[in-house]
Amino acid sequence: MLSENKKTLTNLTVPILSVVLGLVLGALIMLGFGYDPIAGYQSMINGALGSPFYIGETLRYASPLIIIGLGFSIANSAGFFNIGLSGQALMGWLVSVWVAISFPDVSGLILLPVSVIAGVLAGAIWAGIAGVLRAYFGTSEVIITIMLNYTALHVTNYLIRNVLTESSDATARIPEQASLRMDWLSQLAGGSRVNAGLFIAIVVTILVWIFMTKTTMGYEIRSVGMNPFASQYAGMNAKKNIILSMFISGGLAGLGGVLEGMGTFNNIFVQAGIPNIGFDGMAVALLGLSHPLGIVFSGLLFAMLKIGGASMPLGSGVPTEVVDIVIASIIFFVGANYLIRFFINKFSGKKDVKGGVK
Amino acid sequence: MPDTANVIEMRGITKQFGSFKANDNINLTVKKGEVHALLGENGAGKSTLMNILSGLLEPTSGEIYVNGEKVHITSPSASSRLGIGMVHQHFMLVDKFTITENIILGTEKTKLGFLERREAQQEIKELSERYGLFVDPSAKVESVSVGMQQRAEILKTLYRGNDILILDEPTAVLTPQEITELMDILRSLTKEGKSIIIITHKIEEIKAVADRCTVIRRGKSVDTVDVKTTSQQELADLMVGRSVSFKVDKTPAQPKEPVLTIKNLVVKENRGLEAVKDLSLEVRAGEILGIAGIDGNGQSELIHAITGLTKVESGTITLEGKEIQNLPPRVITETGLGHIPEDRHKHGLILPMTIYENMALQTYYKEPFSKNNFLNKEAMQKSARKLIEEYDVRTQSENSTAESLSGGNQQKAIIAREISRQPKFLIAAQPTRGLDVGAIEYIHRNLVEQRDNGKAVLLMSFELDEVMNVSDRIAVMYEGKIVGIVDPREVTEQELGLLMAGSSLEKAKALESQSGKESANVK
């Protein structure tokens, strides 16, 4: 029991220390460029949490990130690296908006859920392609999903320009009744774009936690991820689990895209490159140690960095470029958590010896 | 007279993990030029002690002297500088590298940044000839036998100039021939003045090769004895702390109807060669059929084919009257199969998962463990607690991970899971590999109990003793075929050995009686 407690302690220490070290490095970078780090971070915190509007925006930004992070964690539990979350999110965004603008006269009670489900399915199928190829032909899901990111990008841009509009860069807004925006919520949050996606994110987090820990399917997915051979020995269907986990992972990424399309922007526009949201979602899942609660916290942190960072140039004169470096350095330490783990072990090992000598 | 200076002296070594003392005030002295055995049950603390000596762990308290000087060993490289080299149970080799590259890894000699490969190869050749450690220096590790990999590991320590060698369970992975070779190598090493510490729980091997033996039980050093003057029984009793029996108590088998029938089975291994060739076999209710043979003669493929883990090329396998070849593993399991797999870490357990999750691995999808696709954690835990109690699995709780169990307890957990399902047919593949006598005794008793309950048991083992002691009939497998079925009460170990090496039954009998006569003539 004691060693288990110690293990969870280390598990918690690592992400917290990652963030602290990232903030310290960020401060050093700001100092190096001649800016005041305290003022910088102050304006960041203000910009993220300083008013109802900023809080609303932070929550708005965090919602799809959390859902996409959960998507990554499910594929990851089954032993797959779904790097195509961006493409899957983009497909979800595209299809949900497409469905919504195609039926402007249908009641919101039908149009809203149908559009959401269509978007989720689009993301699920996009990831499912990689799952099926992996299960039946043994192709690497990493390569396939990277390629599908580009395919999604260019298919989306083509469809916006040639099918959804007449060579325009953005579609019309989705009908009012299909939007996830909620007036009372926006007003509560000082007119920010926070929307029903926030509640969707909360519900999905709980559902994913129940699915992974309480259901037979979740048990199978975890088993396959931890030991595919023993899972085969126990009669689990590996192909089914590979496809299922990718399908769910992509579906959640698609849902993240739906939140962007039907909540944040209420339309879809031509993308200059593969959207970052998928990669950020991956980082959120890794920082959150693939645990639903961890993902919620890391999603909120990412949102605070991004939304708060946007206020730094105005609030403290730190230019956007430096803000991005600061954010990147925090993410870098998240990625380098092996290093931190190494030092923690070294440190606690030494402490053991000292205690013994006394 | 050999030089009796102590090369290693460990005094009062204690290593504490949390509240658990893995080593508790252990004393160990190793003399120059001796083979010193470290005997103890699984989880007794042998490996912890040696990990301290090789610098992987630091002791909580205690002192270490190497060649009479007090030292602090803080890392494996510090240990190596003191002349201590360790050959781990799981080899530390890079599969894609050649043996030469592996041996010089970490101590490469270079000239202008280029490897001095030829010189290294020459040096390795000399070392290997001097100690009879035959290796192919230019072969890649992935393509050579386990025995050669081990010799490469030993060469690695010699190449670094180490003269105190620690071997952790060196025979666990070797065939009987390779074990004999290893014993010869150990003797030639000590002749050259090297000192060897060998960690093992196999008492015969200690009798065969060791000079002195320190027995460790539950983290404490119990005694250090002279091997020559101590009997096997005494060593076993010291290790377990009570009197153990080597003989398997059993009444003659009462075989009934066939439970498993295999006809003309052909199985290909993953390179596409036939590993099982036109094999036919029958296992009856109420008997233990032993499969003897040297590793790599198609035993694993045969078992994987029966259990549905490998595709069957042709032929039929009938279990309880139902043809099961090429059916999914779950269907076969539900037809009435229990399977204690050969590789408990690969197939038997999901190590990072909890014990209760592992114990439900074959039944999680059925009531009461699962209802409407939801797991019933409490039911799983309750059942696991019962099995832990019943099968004496030593663990803190059913919520600990399978990883945290010692090898013997991991095997007990698997056996509990497989036997408690009451399958009509039970496969036990290498069920006691790497376990100590106490656990072996327990497992053998369980297999016999299953037989007495009218179950059919198929026992596959590379250990002759085990096959001879436990089985009611022995099928000898050689190059994918059954070359003979013998009665363990009528066959000698020599005859069995010859069969395993490919002789026919008649030939084996003839050779045996001939050599018997010769030895009689000599007398």
C-alpha cells in the first residue's frame, strides 16, 4: 500500500512540477527579452480569469480540448497513438455545420442533435478508417492518421469553396436554432462565446470515465492495450477492440470539432493549415496522464495559457511571439516529464539512504 | 590449497522498501575462486541483495567490502570498476546488434572516432577459447540460441575485466545440454581464479557446481553451508523452513473416456515451416499425459494449436466430442479448456492490472462479473479474495497489481483462475518454470488432484524430473512428432533422454541394455 501511495504521489508530482518548471523557464525567457515576468504572468492570469468574460472564454476554449484529450486517451489505452485528432475534429466540424445549414427550416429539437451526431460519426469514421486498416492489414495507425489529417484539410477546404459556397472562404452562419450558444450563459459570462459545449464536455468526461472503468468493453480495451497476447489468450477479439477504440477516439475528436462549428464559430471557414486543436488535445491528454479528471485540469490549464496569453501583449507589452515561446516552454516540460521523473527518483533514492544511516 | 581471501564481504545488509524489509541484516562472504550459491525461495530477497552488490540499488544500512576494502557502490559502473559483473536473468542484449557489438557496448575502443572492431573481435575470440565460451562473434543476437546469448553475457563481463561474476537464475532458460555446458564453463572460470555467485533455487545445480551455499529465507540469511557435506533434502528444508517432499504422492491413474483427441495435426510456425507434423494423440479423463522433449520440437506450437492461439494447417482436434481446430480461443475455452500458459508474463497475466481483474480474465463477460455490459467490481473482488485464500496466493490485497507478486504467486494466481473454472481438460505448460521447491510441490499436488477429480491433464515440461514424477503416461516429442509413448514407471531417464534426442523406442531400449551390459562387463 505504501509503495502504491508513493507511486500516485510521484504521478501527481510530475505534471505539477512540469507546469511549475515551465512557468519558471517562461519567466526566464521574458527576463531575457527584457520584459517583466511578474507583470507578464499577472496579465496572463487577468486575461484568463480576470472577468466573467475571460472566464467564459477560457471555459469555451477548454471544452473541445477536454473532449479531444479524452478521445486521445481512449485510443492510447488500447495501445494506439491517434495523431489524427485534428483531421477527425475538422471532419466533425465540417459535417455538423453542413447538416445544420442544409436544413434551415427544421426545428432545433431535431436539427441540433442530428447535426451533432452527424459530426461525431464523421470523426468516428475518419478514425475508423485507420482502425480497420490497422486491424486487417497491420498498417501503422500513426502514418495513416497523419495522412488523413491532410486529406481532411484539403477535402474540407475544397468543399467549402466549391460545394458549400460559391468560391467564398466561409460558409453562412448556421440557423439560430441549431447553435449551441445559450443566451443566458453568454450574458452570465459577459457576452463571451461560452456555450452548451461546456456541459457536453462535463457529461462526456463522466461517460468516458464510466466507460473505461465500469464496462466490459472498457475492460477489454484496457486489456488489449496493456497486453494484447494475454487478451488473445483470454478470448478477446483484438480486431474488434482496435476498431472500436479508434472509432470512439475519432468520435470524440469529431465532437470537439462540432463544438467549434456549432458553438464557438457557428460556421466553418477555409483553414490555412491543419488545425492545432487536435495536437493540443493530445498534449492535454498526456499532461492529464490519460485520466479523465487529469484531462479536465490540463484542458483548463491549456485554455488559461492560450486565452490569458492573448492578453499579455496589451496588458504587459510582452509581444505575441514571446508569449508563444512561454506557452511552448510549458508544453515542452510536459513532454519532458521523463526527465523530471528521473530526477525525482534520484532525489528520493538519496533521501532513503540518508534516513537509513541515521 | 586455494587462496581463501574473501573477495566479497557483505555485513548486515538491510534494504527497506517502505515498511517492507526485502533484506534484513544479511551477511555474505565469498572466497576467491569459489562458486558461491545463493539459495532461496522466489521473493526471498536474493535478487535484491545482488542488485545492491551490482550497484542497481543502494542498501538502507550495512557495509560492503571488496577485496578487504570498504566500498560504496553507487552505480553499475562503479560496481564494474570493482570487478563485479552481473548476468541478469533477462539478458541485457541489443537484438539487432552482433555479439561483438553487444560485448563491447559501453566500453568501445575507438581510433579517430571509428570502432576498432577487428581488435575487439580478436580479443573476444581469445577470451571465448580460453574459457570454452563458444560464440559466433559476428552473428546477430536475435538469430542465436538462448544458450549462446548467455555465453555472450558472460563474455561481456569478462571483456570488462571483471573477476567476480554474479549469475541470476542462469539455468532457468537453458536446455539440459546447455546446463551441463554452463556448469563446465563455471568450473573453468573458477580454475582461472574468478569468483562466482550464482542465484538459484534449483538444488541439484547447487550440488553439481557450488562450493558453498548461503540460504536466504524471507529476507534473512539463514545459514552458510558447505555444499559437499549437506544433502539435497537438508538444503531444501533450510530454504523453505520446513520439511519438503520431492516425491509426488499419487495413486495409479484410473483413465476413462478420451477427452481430447488429436488426429494427423499439422501446424506451421511463423516462418512457415511445419512445427507439428502429422501428430496424433489422445488424453483421457483421469490421467496426466506428460509431453517430454527438448525445447523447440513443436511443443509450444502444439499447445497453441489446441488452445486456438495458432492456426491449424490440417488435421482435427476434438475436445469433449466437438471439433475445435481453428475455432476462436473463447469458444475452445468454453468447450472445457483450462490453460496454464508457458509464458505467464506474455499470455497468462496482464501485469499492470490488479489481481482481481486478472483473476476474472476468462470469465469477466459472464454473470456475476458482468451484467448488461457493466462490470461488477465487488463480485470480482469477492471472488478474487476467495481464490487468494483458497490457493494461498501471498499478496497484500486483491487490489495489488499482478506485477507486484513474486513468480510463484503469479503462477498460483493463474492456476487458481484456470482450475476454479472446473474445465474438463487442463493444459499445464511448463507450470513450475522458475519456481522454488515449495511452490513446485504445491502445483504438482494440484495437478494430481485435478486428475483424481476425473479431469484430463496435459503436462508439457522440459524438466525430465517433472515429467517422470507427475505424468501417468509420457509422450516424447521430437521434431514435431510423437516418437514414443512410455510408462514413467518402466522407463529410465537415460531412455527418455535418448528418445528426446530422436532415437526410436526400440533403439533406445537396445542402446540402454547394451551400455548396461558393458558396464556390467567392466565390473
